[in-house]
Amino acid sequence: MIAGSAAATFTGVSAGTAHAAVPASPGVTYTNTIAEQRADPHIFKHTDGFYYFTATVPAYDRIVLRRATTIQGLSSAAETTIWTKHASGTMGGYIWAPEIHFIDGKWYIYFAAGDANNVWHIRPYVLECTAANPITGTWTEKGRIALPLDTFSLDATTFAVNGTRYLAWAQNDPAVGSGTNLYIAQMSSPWTITGTPVMISRPTAAWETAGGATVNEGPAVLQRNGKVFMTFSASATSAVYCMGMLTASASANLLTASSWAKSAGPVFASNDATSQYGPGHNQFTVSEDGKSDILVYHDRSYKDISGDPLKDPNRRTRVQKIYWKADGTPDFGIPVADGLTPIRLSSYNFPDRFIRHWDYRAKIEANVSPLADSQFRVVTGLAGTGTVSLESANFPGYFLRHKNNEVWVEKNDGTALFAGDASFTARAGLADSAGVSYESFNFPGRYIRHYNYLLYVQALSTATDRADATFYTQ
């Protein structure tokens, strides 16, 4: 329904003298997919101003590398093959999951490789490059990472905590059982571990063993708030593939299994609404301004795979922003729909509250769960150029719209009325030009504002009104 007469004059919730500072982590957006047919992605932001990107190619026969000054730029950046599998012997079989790291002034690539005569004899290997530009520099084989247990092992990653460097990887131990577990060890060089590896995760839960596979693999490390978060991938590499997470205190003994606590369930999983399936084998990078943590992962755009998932080439590289809960833990949300990634909108005068939908009614609330209820894609307005519409992240095709002066999230019915009600002109924030205010397209002069924490479209007259109508993108 179109809003009729002007709303009653509301005084709003008083802002007082306090208001939000510009967010420490302002909104960033990217357009997915970053790279088609590139699985197990790794994006590294270097001090030279470039992002370096490598991933598994469908032929499993080489290591590729590209770079750009922006994450989005990696999509069109030229790709160079910097190493090719051996024609015979070791490193001649499947080539999987390369990662690029910069350690003590040198470049290193960690990858898994099979043998030419036994492609499943998968072991971890390391390449080194001393040149400033790893794409044009020469790569030297440092050889295999020697592990005490000579069994199927892959997905090696390296990280440092409090000055100590570690290696984490996935490996099968026949004495433990089938599948792969996660291990950690200290390192004495970028290609050498020291001491006895410690198993820190074994797939036992239903979400770790779906699809007939007992899998923990693809560890990746994110550090913040005095904690070490290690995400990993679990289950078969189909739509059941998902991400779990281990958490440890940065001051704990990371070489003790009891220091790590596993998530009760997946922290990132397939989503039918956004048509994203089997998200996983992730890594982390940071936004161009260095203020946002970015999740890098692969998935597929369809659920049903014909034949062996390993032979399906269509896992693709994607990115999206990570948000942080009040308790200091990451919230990955859902794998968002293809196209532009969403943002969140925090209140100017209630900085811990975000616009969200609840039973389709729009409101502002703190500690939003699920996260995706507070994520919206800012797309070209349904009413046309010059306007924007705010599309729900977890209900694609549903938009913020006003009716009877209230703001709801509803499905686009294709009518001109809906297009008008769901279109807004983005203005510089009325209380702070660093923020944003949304003026109604079909009721000029009325803005989205909160009152008693619910959203309305109203005319504004006071400083409090303008504060209530100002939001920051995050």
C-alpha cells in the first residue's frame, strides 16, 4: 500500500549528545564471482600495494598467480603459470590448494602434490622466490615438508602467533581412522617443522562426516581480540561441504589439543536462498583500506553435481566481508548471492544497532542474529537511475519498502507502486555527511528514520529526527 497522509509528528527517541563515530570498519563491496573455475583460493595483500591470488585449477597440473591493486581487479588480472607439475616422479600428480605467503623477505608457495605414477600419493611441498615480484621472479623447489607420519597429507598453511611460526595441515592417520584430521606443529624454517605434530581436530560430528566423507581440511587462521581462530572445511566436496572453526587464546599453548575449542556446528554453509552450495576451503585477506577482514572461499552455484565432485570444474573464487560479534568472535553470515556484496547500516545515534528485518518489519537492533537479517544489497533503484533500492541479503528479491509510512521487507511484485515505495535517493547523512540518509522516491522530503527502534518514512523537522534518519554503512 502507498503511504497516504503525512505521518503524525513524532519526536523520536532522543539522541542526547552522544552519537556514533564513523565506523572503524566502513562498508566495502565487491562483485562476485572473483574468478570462475578457481578452487581453494588464496589472496594475500602485500606491502607493495598488490593483492596476490592463487588457486587450484581444474586440470590439477600447475600453479598460477595473478596480482592487482584491488581485490576486484583480480577478476581481470592476467594470470601467469609460475610452476608446472613434473613429468614423472614426485610432484607429478594432482596439484592442489596452493597458498602464497611472504616470510622473512621471501615468497613461499605451499601446495599439495601427488606422484606421476600415483596421483593420490598426496604430500605437502614448498616453493621459494627471492624476487620482489613473485610473478616474474624465479621459483625454487624447497621440496617436501617432512612429516613424521608418511601418509595422505595436504592443505598446509602457515601463521605466526606471538613471534612463533606454526604449520597447520590436514592428514590421514590410519591408527585414528579414515579421512583427514587437522594437525599443528612449530616450524624451524618456512619448509621445516620441529617437534611432534599435535592433532587438534578429528571429524566426528554429523556435519563433519556428511556425504560419506570423514573430513577436516583446509585450515586457515584469523587473529583478533587476543584469540586465534582456525577455520576448516568439513564433509564431502559437494553441497554438504561447509566450514567449521576452532578457537584458542593467543596466549595458550597452541601445541596442546585442549587449547582449541571446536564450533558446535558449521559457521558457514550452503544456502538455498542465495543459490550458493558447498562453501569452503577458505582463506582470509583484508580490504583495500585495511579496515575490514575479508573471507575468501570457493563454492558452486548449483546443488546437484553430475558424477565425481573432484571432476566438476565449477568451484569458483568468491569474497565477502566478515563481521565481528560483541563477544569478539567472527560472524561469517551466509554465502551471499552472486553479484554485489551487501552492506550493513548502523544507526548514527545508536551505534550498536543495525537496520534489520524481523517478521518482515524493519527495525534497528543490536547483536543481530542471524547476521544476514541485517545485510542489504544497495542496487540500482527499482524506480530507475538516480535512486537506490535495498535488497535483503537472505531474501533475494525482497526489498525495504514503505507502506502506511512503515518500512517493511517485502517481495517485489513487479508493480510501479512497489518500485516507487522501494526506491530511495541516497543523500549525505543529515546528521553527519559521512553517513547516509535515504529519501523516499515517491514522497520527496520523507526519509527512512527510526522511532522506538522501528523504521518509518517520515518528514523531518528536528535535530533528533535528522539523527534518527542518519546511518553509517558497515
